[in-house]
Amino acid sequence: MGDSCIPTVDLSPCFREDDEDGLKKAKEIIGQACSEYGFFQVVNHGVPLGLMTRAIELSKTFFETLPIEEKLKCAPNSGAPLPAGYNRQPDQSPDKNEYLLMFPPGSNLNVYPQNPPHFREVLEQIFAYFTRLGVLIESILSQCLGLPSTFLKEFNGDRSWDFMAALHYFPATEAENNGITEHEDGNCITFVFQDEAGGLEVRRNGKWIPVIPTRGSLVVNVGDVIQVLSNNNFKSATHRVVRPKSKSRYSYAFFYNLHGDKWVEPLQQFTKDIGEAPKYRGFRYKEYQELRMRNKTHPPSTPEDVIRITHYAVNTS
């Protein structure tokens, strides 16, 4: 696995019953990638290419052609764990994007745009595909960690806090090109697909590696919850988005999440059972999410003040 790229995993053996070798290879690649830096790409993942293409097209129409007054008709309702509906990063934020966020289809928190036509239908369809893929990847991660295949599913059976965002990044200026500042995702597993503009980068061994858009592929990364549960056996991926010059960037990110009331701490399989000290103190997931949201709404004055999962780290030296 070279330093200049992230591995690509063919998931087709996961949908067949007669390809044990292919399944074993997929698990090996995923396990190695997650233990090193938490990022990999998947192909033959079950999400239809035509649906992904259509989702990008409708997202471009929504963000590019509708006036701001039309977008604001689906502004968020209060009371959601995250602001579902249309949002734009505040002016003081270093992140330069606007986005449309939704929870699972049927959630009363969702606020859908009326235009373009069929946008809601496509969003709900692709959400359902991502949810099914999340169950599959969750099972593979369980096995890669030496746990029963259903372990993480049983730990994380409530899907009500899953969410997806359609994102539009504004073209870079001469002065700056930040799309999203370097960070790790706070959830369990994230799926991303981006248009041909690219811009997603992952940090590995101190270097930033561009994730080159590949038609039909999905980028997968491990989030903070998996890093904590595994007691650092799997890594939460550090990544950022760099905006290209002279053109916009469009992408989708799906966050396979955890319910806010869930208690998160290193599993005994990676601590007590093997004589290892926990590397994190336990926490209520929604508490961590609230701290991360404050990073966005009230950006800290220095990068060192940004709340990350290290907020819960235990000094074991």
C-alpha cells in the first residue's frame, strides 16, 4: 500500500456466497487501512452509479440556480441534534461551503426543498442505499477487529441519528482555498462521493494525499467512535477539503452515526480482557456532538482549542 494513494476495495464478494477468497482479501485490505489511517475506497458497493450521478446533478441545480430566498424556505427547524435543511457556514467560519442536511427518510426533523423536482425522492433513495451499505461495512469492521460479525450492529442498532449532507464548496480565491479545515469525523463510519473537481485530502504519515475522484467509487472513513471503542486499534481518519480554483465542488457525505444517548468507552475486549489500559474516559455521545457543534458555531481562536476526541484521552504514561 503506497503512501501516494488510498486502497480500493472491491466489495462484490460481499454480495456473493461463493467467493471466500475475495471476501478474505477485502477484509485484509480494510483491516490494514483502518489500523493505519482509517481511509479506503470501495467499488461494486451496491449504490447505483446512475443514482449517484443524478444526486450530484440535482445538487448542482439546487445550489447553483436557486436564489437564496428559495433555499432558505427549507431552513432548519429547532430541536434537531443537527440543523436539518439548508445551511451556509457563518461568515466567521474558516470553512467555505453551503449544504443541505437530512436525517433518515420519515424523520419529522427533515425539511426538504420543493425544487428541483424529484430532489427529495433521489435524496431518500440514496440515503436508503447508504444505510444498507453501513450495515455491511459495520459487519466487516467487527470481523476485522476480531469481534462477532453482528457486534457493532447490536451495539449501534438505532439508526435515527444517521444523517447525510449534500455539499457545495465555493471556488477558491487568490487569498484562501479552505473548504473544510482538517478534522476527524465524530461518528462511526462516513461515506463520501465527490464530483470531478476533487479536493478531498487525507493525511497519512504527516503528508496530505489527494483522493482522486473515481467514477462510481465511494470513499469510506472510520470515525472517532470506532477509534474509541477499539482503544486506538482502528484510527479515525484525519482529512480536509481544499477548494479548487475557478470552479465549485459538489459532494455528498453520509454519516453512519450513533444515538446521542449512547455511552461510548473503550470495549473490554481491547482493555480489561487483554491487560491494556483504556486510552479514553467514557462519555455520552451527544455531549461530544455538542462540543463539536460549538467548534462550528463559535470557531476557536487557535487550532489547539478545537475540541477533538483527544478531549477524552487518558494519559497512560
